[in-house]
Amino acid sequence: MEHPKEVRTYCPKCKKYTKHKVKLAAKGSRDRTLAKGNRKHKRKLEGYGGKRRGKKVPRKQAKPQKIVLACDECKKKHERIVGSRTKKKLELIAKT
Ligand SMILES: [Zn+2]
């Protein structure tokens, strides 16, 4: 999947159409694996006795592709989802 590196789109701060630079949004989970609750839950799962808390959540196959749009005039950034739930990787291309 391809997406241009620069787009002209609406900026909510300037309240008009301006040029935006496009970047891929950073991936990665925000789960804190060393948070107290997570450590406690892990300890409970050890040994016999099966699962203690929480049901198994079915995993979705793909995640929505996100881009970050940065306004050229006010430098404000906002996100946009391009094509929801696809396994295709997003590529940024310079428009000819
Ligand atoms: Zn702006």
C-alpha cells in the first residue's frame, strides 16, 4: 500500500487546508509489563491451578495502519488511519 509523502489536507488548528508532511506512526504496545498488577498476575499463574483471572482475548490478524500528519504552517501533528485492518505494509512515496 502506498501513500504520498506530502498531502494537502485540513488542519484543525489553522482551520484551513494546508500542506502536511506524512510520517508513519510509531508502533509498539503501551503495556507496562513490569507494572505491579502485571507482576502479581504473573505470580498467580505459576504452579498448578490453571488460569486465574481474565479470559483469553482472540487476537485480530492485522492492525489499522496509522500515519502522523504534521502541518507545515503550525507544526501541529494529528493522526489518521489509512485503510483499516490490513496486513499490507504502508509505504511512503514521493509524488511525481
Ligand atoms: Zn496548521
